[in-house]
Amino acid sequence: MLIILLAGVFLAWRLERYIEKKNWEKNLSVEVRFTDASIYEGESSALKEIVVNDKWLPIPALEVRLAMSRNLEFAREAKANSSVTDQSYKRDIFSFLFRQQITRTLPFVGKRRGLYTITSADVVGYGLFFSDSYYVDFPQQTQLYVYPGQVDVNRIRLICRAVSGMVISRNKLYPDPFEFSGIRDYRKEDPMNHINWKASARTGELMVNEYDATTNIQVILLLDVQDENILKEEDLVEESIRIASSLSARLVRQKMDLVLKSNGRDRSTDADLAIRQNAGAGRMMELNQKLACLETGRVAHTGEELILSEAGREHSGCTFVVISKNQTDGVKSALQNLAGRDNQALWVVPVHPSDDEITWHAPGVTAMRWEVEPWK
């Protein structure tokens, strides 16, 4: 009798293993997706895991394994069962009864600009007695842009005022985008520092100062990301890209046409980055996507060559903003060439706080020292 009982148990166990092996991944789905299409450096987002067991067979334990860039840092409880080496690896354990869906949200912080993708989720299923394990790969298609971080608006305003000053000094027909032009009723999106308190007291309603917007003015922004010193200065290069992004957004909002060129490689075209932004146009998303994917590890042209290529186009009466950490004699000579033919150039120089002051100057070129602050 005992032998018959043991034989029955053995047959039931073999049958259970057979059914599990044939059906464990049937009607099983795993979807992984970023909850946002884009964020800025330093901002938080989340990764969502949606696992569905849409059958009557339970799954005692299911392990979902993901690999994504270490530049996306899991936060809080999401750090559990994760490890960081060349990438960030995450393992999550699920247990399913019949026809069940489980959704988990894993928060993280975008630590560095870039385009991040997840193309697969490796899944390991375990049998009822954990004696067998089964593997399957679920292809995924999700991506996240991490845009360059936006620098302090007050510091960018200083650059905009310098650009505006160059425009005004060259052509008095264009109003200063930061010049007072009148008073109007307050709107909820207006900043508090624009409120005219005297006019508000006189009328009994909140009134704000209005500022003219410059029109029909083109600024050419040259972004130099060359970093070929033995001791790399990656923090200065990344700050240069943040300045370019923040400045571009402010200039187009102030009704200026913008052309941005860089010696960094555009990953989508494998050519030097070049993009045009029309005044007031809503294409900052495209520009930030390009800057997020900008390759700085290899440049086809030096900063000097980037500047000289624009000087060779025989521009006349143009306003240039050059963002470059490279204070070489070649860059300085190229800036002097660029400032010819009634052009004016603003040279924004990212530096460490301990670096020497910038004493160099040339006709038509204004050098602005930009101390790099620790990034959040």
C-alpha cells in the first residue's frame, strides 16, 4: 500500500513538473517602461514594472532581472536587490496566484545627461517545489532622455544682458530685451520681482513692469567640448553643455533667432552638431535631445577650428557667443578673427574657482569668467 502511495506521489510530482514546464510562460507578460519621456539632470523619475500572469497556473516565484545605465541611480527602497558595476543591475521577486497583475514603481534620479534605453527583461521562473527554474527573455522598448541640467537663472541672465548690450551697442534700432517698456495688469505667471508696487498702490490692482522683446536678431552660439588634456576636465565640459542649453532656452524666449554649433558629435547623424532655433519657436525639446546625446569623447575639430570655420564664412555685424574652457593661444587668435567685420563675440569661459582670473582681452571680444559650482 505504501509503495502504491509513493508511486502516486511520484507520478503527481512528475505531472506537476511537466505541466509547469509546458505552461509556466503561457499568458505571462512583462513590461518595463520609464514613466517620463524626458527629465533634466538631477531630477527624479521612475521605472515601472508591470508583470501579468493571466492563467490559472500559479507561479510561486518569478525573478525579473534588469540592466540599465549606472547614471540612473535607484532611490530609497528601490535600491534593494540592486548592484552597480559597469551598469546598474536590478532583481525583483514576484509571486503569483491565478490571473494576477502586479505593478511596481522604482524611483531613480538622473545623474547625468544622455539617452537611456532598456531593451530586454530577463525572467527566471521557479517551480512549485523550487526544484526547477525556467528562463525567458522579454524584449522591451523604452527610452528616457536626460537633458543637460539648467544652471542658475540669475547667472544666465548675466550672459543675456551681455548679449543684449552687444546688440544694442551695434544697432540702436533694436530694443533691449530687458529694458522697461511699460506697465500692464498682473498675470499669475508673472514673477514677483516684476510687480510695480507704486503703480499697484495707485490703481488698487497688482500691476507689473513690461519688458520689450528683441526681434529679428540672430545669435550664433559656438559650443567647444574639446578636452584633450592629459588631466581631463569633464566637469568643465559638462558645465559648458548646461550653459548652452540654459542660454538657448532664454534667448529664444526673448525673441532671438539662434544657431547652435558644436565640435561635439551628433550621435544621430555622426556629424558635428548644428541646429537652428527660430525666435519664440517651441523646439527646445529637439535641441535638448541633441545636447543630451552629444558625444564629447571624440571631436573632429578643435575649438580653434570650430571658431575659425565661422570666421571664414564672412559674417558681418553678427553676435557670437562662444562657450569654451580652452584658453589656448589658438582659441584666442580665432576669437580675434571672429570679431572682425563688425562682429562681436562674448567668450564664456567655464573655470574652477581656484583658477586664475582672465586678463586677456581683444577688440570686439568680451571674456566672461564662469566659475563651475558643484552639480547637485
